Amino acid sequence: MNFDAIVLGAGMVGTSAALQLTERGRRVALIDRRGIGEETSYGNAGIVERECLLPMAIPRDPWRLLRYALNLAPEANYHPTHLPRIAPFLWRLFEATGRSGLEAHARAIDTLGRFAIPEHRRLAQAAEVSDVFRETGWLRLYRTKRGLAGDALLHDLADRFGIEHRRLEPEEARALEPDLKAGFHAGVFWPETQTVVWPERVTKAYGRWFVERGGTFLTGDARSLRREDGLWVVGTDAGEAAAPTVVVALGPWSVDLVSRFGLDLPVVAERGYHRHYGSERGARLTRPIVDVEAGYCLNPMERGLRLTTGIEFAGRDAPATPRQLAQVEPMVRQIFPLGAPVEAEPWVGSRPATPDGLPVIGPAPGVPDLWLDFGHGYLGFTLGPISGRLVAEAIVGEPTLVDLTPFRAERFGRRR
């Protein structure tokens, strides 16, 4: 089977890239070992952020740093046996997330973030899935004055980039969400951010629209990728697929594949957990809340209130250790009357992270016709459609909507 392009990975990022290429008249095969939207994209918090300005960072505050080191911080957990493997990444993360690094990150990521919602809504309308989007914004809650002060840079950057946000006193936050309990110092409302009540349905709808536009979805193993007679070839259940161009959008599995072609990129897997819950006494939320100091997000969805945790550094395929969910459940109940869990076990998945917090988007250095679209961290759902558009524009030779320089793999300067 011959195509103009192959996209490896059918999460939000890969599905968006395949769809964007199809919209530009290319014959595209989208290949995944599972169905569309069934890995990392299945488990996200369902947020399309406008204020996605700051990445994960190692704190400079001595008290918070000590809590991280002692593995006590609910927003970040690690497996001690995994530390030697990720120590170089953590050092690069520390170097990249000082004040100047954070501001550089914000300038770059805002060039994507300003187009994230419009591109999502364009695809959602075409794919007839706009009904799961909510324009309610979201609410970040702070338990202490110190916690609010810790987000001062975020608020300053939002002012600079013209992103609307509003500081709320506790009673004002409870006017937005009447079932919130007392017990927090302040809130900040971000009205531009949008949410979805069924993230998996969005990715699958984009995949269905891709097929309706003439794209082909195939089940196959990306590890079979090889170069042969000037083409990229991948084995699938329907036979071999071949194309002159391939896009790697395999999320946390991407680095394993591209390392075979000489690329040594500092991308690691961060794990996260989610579980759905009911509520007590008919309590409701109309928008997501983020308990900043406790490190969780609670989002009302079709299946219940989805509680998502912060970061866990562990082997990508290591057994699940939902310690963070156990930590934050009682903390949620201090803020909101959370009910019993819906599922017997929580979901766990991995997402790809870079030390500077920016995705890798663009051509692979030194490997002709191999394109990269991964490393989005927790922003894969938010940025998938716009990064897919940029990759598609670059592949077909159109001017890209955004300068790709900050996102190119060459910024890491490493080939084996």
C-alpha cells in the first residue's frame, strides 16, 4: 500500500497531524498498535488551555524543594529506583526552568497557545463533536497566601500576553461554584480556557473525520519502521504501508523509535493517573477546578468527576502506584464533597516531557523525510491540532503559521 505520508501514533497529536495532511490533499496512513485515542489521549484532564505559559519546573523555594526531595509533594512523585535513569533529565530541567528559561518558554509556547482553541474548534465543528466542548473557563484555587504568590510569574506573563484572568476572593469563587467548601485563600478564574466532557470522543471524532476525508487508519507496529528504496515502510495487519514521508507522533514511545535513526533526544515519560468519582448530596461543578498546592485537577465529565494527578517519574511500563490519588482524595474533600469512585481501579498513562517544556516539532536533523511531533507533556490534548497543522504546513511546503525554530530538535544539539 502506497501513501504520500505515514503518521505513527493515533493520539490527539498524531490524529491531528494526519487529518491536517489529508486536508492538504495528501494520501495519509495513520498507524497505531491500538485504536484511535486509546493511549495517553484517553486519560487527559480534558482541558484546552489558553494560559499554558509555564512548564513543569523544579522549585527554587527551599521548603518545596525539600518536599520534592523527600517524595512528599502530592504534585510530583518518583520511584527511587528510577532516579538514576532520569537524573540527567532532572538536571537539565533544573537548568532550563530558572526565571529566564521560564520566560523564554512562555514566549515560545504562547505562539502555539494563542491558536490552540481556534484550531480545536475548527476541527471539532468539521468532525461534528462541538457538543462536548464547554466555554466555562476554569478556576485555580490557592489554599494559602504563599501559594498564590507562587503563581505571580504566571499572572504577570498572562498580563503581558493579554490573557484574561481575574483574582477572586473565596466568596466570589463560591459564587461561580456554590458547592465549593470554605478552606482556600483565593481563586483565579481563567475564562478563555475551554474544556471537554469526553476527551476520548474528541480524538475519535477527529479520527473518523480523517477517514471520511479519505485517510486510512491501519493497525500496526511502529517498531517495524524501516527505510527501503527511498521510502519509509511499516508493517500493518493489512500488509506493508510505504510512503516517502513519515511523522513520528508516538508520545512517550517516540524516543525509542527515533533513537534507531541516530537521534538522542532528552525526552522522558511522565506518568499520570485519573479516576472518576460521584459527589455527595448532589453537589456539582460546572467547570474544572485546580487545587494548585495539592496538585490535582477535578473536571466534571460524562462519566463523573475526573480527578487527575500531577507528575510521577517512573518506568513507562512499571506497575501502577496510584499513591498520588490516595494523597489527594482527602484534600479534595476539604474543598468539595467528593463521593465514591466510579471505577474499581484508576487509569494510569504516560506522556512525553522535554527539559525545556517545549514540544519537538519539525524535521528530524540528519534523517531525510522523517518528521517529529511529540514531547508535548501535559499539553498534548491542548496543542495537538495546532502542532499537527504546523507539521502538515511544513511537509507540504506552505509557510507555517508559527515559527518552528524554538521547537526544532536541533535545540538539543545531539546526534549519536
